[in-house]
Amino acid sequence: MIKEIRIRNFAIIENLAVNFGKGLNVLTGETGAGKSIIIDALNLLLGGRADTDSIRSGETTAFVEAVFEVIDPKTLELIRESGIEIEDGELLVKRQISNTGKNRCLLNDSPVTVSTLAKIGDRLVDLHGQHDHQTLLHPEVHVELLDLYGKCKTVRDEFGNSFSDYQTATKKLQSLKMDEQELVQKQEFLSFQLNEIDQAQLSAEEEEEIKAERNKLKHAGQIREGLQKSQSLLTDESGSVIENLGQVLKELESVLDIDPSVKETVERSRSAFYELEEVVDSLRNYNRSLEFNPNRLEEIEDRLAEISGLKRKYGNDIGEILARRDKIDEELRQLASNDENMKTLEAELKKKEAVLSKLAISLAEKREAAAKNLTSSVEKELKELSMGNVQLGVRFDYPPDPNGFILFRKEKVKPTPTGLGTLEFLFSPNPGEELRPLAKIASGGELSRVMLALKSILNDQDTVPVMIFDEVDTGIGGRVAEKVGTKLQKVASAKQVFCITHLPQIAGMASSHFRVEKEIKGKRTRSSIRQLEHEERVEELARMSSGEKITDASLEHAREMLKPTDCH
């Protein structure tokens, strides 16, 4: 349930904070006081569209936040799967909208996307705004309501998964059934690609190795010059390194005859002398082996050009080219076994069709059985809402599919992602009139009451803990209003319900009554909300009954209206 909501700089609300309790929470107040603005702010918290026009005039940022108590295990699981830490079942939801476009959504101070917020919000609050009863104008909503009432969700989910699986397999089979010419052309093209890569005889290390060899061939003259100069410095010139080191060694050996303590130094000098002689031999041998081979350089350039061409076609490096080669090879193998794959897939499709057909028929029969019970239950509820002559029906339409595989009542029927065919609620407001689509003949007031009746019936099946009705009293009078209030009380026995109303009969049924007021200070308009005590409720109900001029009779009538809730 919603424990608390805080709003700042949203429309005409400057700063508002209010706590709510269980049961039926009613919001009243004059038109334009800001009742629906509070609902708009809550809708924003549930993932609704952020509109900078909602920011209070003169401000740059609007803030809305609410504390929810969450007990439903599936909702808690969804929250945790979204990466949100939640303890003691308390969820703080924050939404900030800015005229700079820097909007933020936070759950327990962790940032989330608007889509995540909306996904979680759908499980927290069922919000029916001023025109939301008009969702009954859409037949796809009728399917959802019937499935909820008939507890068809498990079968429907199984069917949906099976249908999606079947469509995937069907598309795969269609892709295999390409015409023979296209198949041959694709095989030839892939074979050409495979042959082109294989003929190149690539290895992962080759490119770096021949690049190094190319660099050596290109700079052979510079290398030879360096070798010769080094060799000359070591041996050729008078006073060369080896000559001088030999002289050093000779002098040290004469000292060794006198002082044995220089033995280690002499050995190291001798080792250095021999090492340098080996260096000279190495330089001499390397110099002899070094030659500029223009033919070999040309071969390397051609090979690198070939590798570069393959990289343009098949990958950024030799590793990617070889990986692409394996993929082409596998695709060729699949094409070679195309007929065998098609036969296997066709056999699998037959099995999938049998499963899908069984689920589709089961779902259709379950819906038809649920429809009979639903219509009688809604008619009973509507009778209590002074719509005793109303008839409700459900029309099922199963478009034939001569090439289909689902045989339903001796006729092949086409499946959809939600089951077999379509369904639509029918409505007859008066005796003797035929049932016609609800969307075409029901008035706004009738739609509101049908929606309330449905919600009352679906109270146990619907797991959303909070329900909001904005202007549910559209198009109804005093006697019916009392019955609407009773229905709202019934729904509120299992959920937290919020209702914006202009009718005292409904307001009198509330567990908690809040008045929304608008005041003008200076040149600014501010909206506020406060919970009414008993006597304040009496005055508010009297005002709602008789207008601004409150009489003793209207006050007495208001006290009478409050007696049922006082006893409750």
C-alpha cells in the first residue's frame, strides 16, 4: 500500500506531504483544487510520461516521491531482480523532472530506467483515471479481464510460449525451403569463399613474421653498414677495442704473477676478451649471410597484399578470417544436409502443432466457461448499482483457416498470439434490446459502473494492492452513488483504495477522508491536502450536499451518512 506521498513544485502544488492508511481513502474538494494533480503526480511515480509543463511556474525542477509497503512475493522478487535492495518490504520511489531534460528515477535511492519503474509500478498500483473506464472500449482489454476472472493465465502463458516456439520453427523451415536455384547459387558462392581462404594457407603468426622480414630486406644496406662499422671498431683500427683489451689482459697477467689477489679481475678480463672475439665472429658471419634480395621482397609485398585483400572481405585480422572460414564451412555443411534438416524440422513441427492445438482448444473452452459465469456475476453486481435490466454477454469469433492445423468444432481455426480467435463484451441496457458491442452503446456512466463491477468481482484474483478511481461517479446520481460507495468499500476490504469524488454518498463511506484545497497568496496559487477529523467530515459532506451555504438540515444529513462508517 501507499504509506506516504510527498510532492514539490508540481503544477500548483508547492510543497505537500500526506500519510495514507488502509481501506477506502477519499479525496474531495472544489473543482480545480488539485485533486487530480495528486493522481497525476502518482502516475508520474508509476512510470508515466514526464512533462516539463507539470513543473510549477517559476521553478526549474519538480519532485514526487512515495513510500510503498510491499508484501507480494512476486513484486519483491521483481524489485530484487532489478538490482534494488529492499528491507522490511518498504520501497521509496522518487521521480524528478527538470526543464533541462535531466530527469531521474530512483528506487530506494538506486537509479533505474523509466521502463523498469513502469514495470514495477504496474504491480504496485492499478490506476483508473477520469477516462480509464474507456479502456472497456478496447476488445483486447476484454480478453485480459476474462482471463483474469477465469484464472486462464497459466494455460494462456503455456499457449503463448508454445505459439512463439512454433512461429520460430516455422520461420526456420521457411528459410530452409529456398528454391533450388537460390540454394545452388548460395552453395557456389560459399564454396568460392572457402576455397579462396584455404588456398591462401594462412597461419596466425605469418603476417607479423613476413612484416619483420620485409623490414629487414628494405633496410639491408643500413644493417650491413652498421655491422661493418661495429666490426671495424672492435678489430680493424689501431687501438681497437679488442687490441686494447688484449693489452689490458697482458698487463694484468704480469700483475697476477706478483699479486694473486687480482686473479678474479684477470679471469673476468680474459672472459670479456673471448666474448668480444665471439661477437666479432657473429658479426662477420651475419654480414656474410646478409644480402638484398629484391625478388624475395616482391614476394613478401605480394603476400601482404593478398592478406590485406582477404582482411577486407573476411575480417580485421588473420584470426577473424580463419574464424569466418570455419563459419562458412559449417554453413556449407548445413546446406548440404538441407533436405535432411527439413525432414527433421517438419517432424518437430508436427509435434509442436499437436501441443499448440491442445492448448488452444483448452484455452478457448476455459474462456467460454468463464464467460458464462462472468456475465451473470457482473449482471448481479450491476443490479446492485441500479442497472437491474442490463444484460451482458461475450461474443467469441473464430475466423476459419482452411490451411490451418487446429480443428475446433469441426472447423479449422487460425491461432493468434493470445489464443483462438477474438472475443468482445456485449451489452444491452434495456429489456428487449439485442446484445450489441459494449463499446458502441454504453454511456460513460454505464462504462464506469461496469468497470467498478468488474473490479469488485476480480478483487480476489487481482494481486495489485492499490486501486485508484478518479471520478468513478461520472454520470450517476445520489441513490446510485451510495451503492457505488458500498462497492468501493467492498473492494477496499482487501486493498487500499483511493477515490476522487464529488458525491457525499461516496465520501461518507471512506475509512479516511482528505480534503484538497486551493489558496491564493499574493499572486501565487497553492494546493494543499489534509485529513479531516469527524466534525470536519460532517461539514465537508454538508458542503458537498448543499453547496457553500451549509444548513442545519445538510449537517444532520451528513451525520446520518457518516453513521455506517462510524459503526464500521
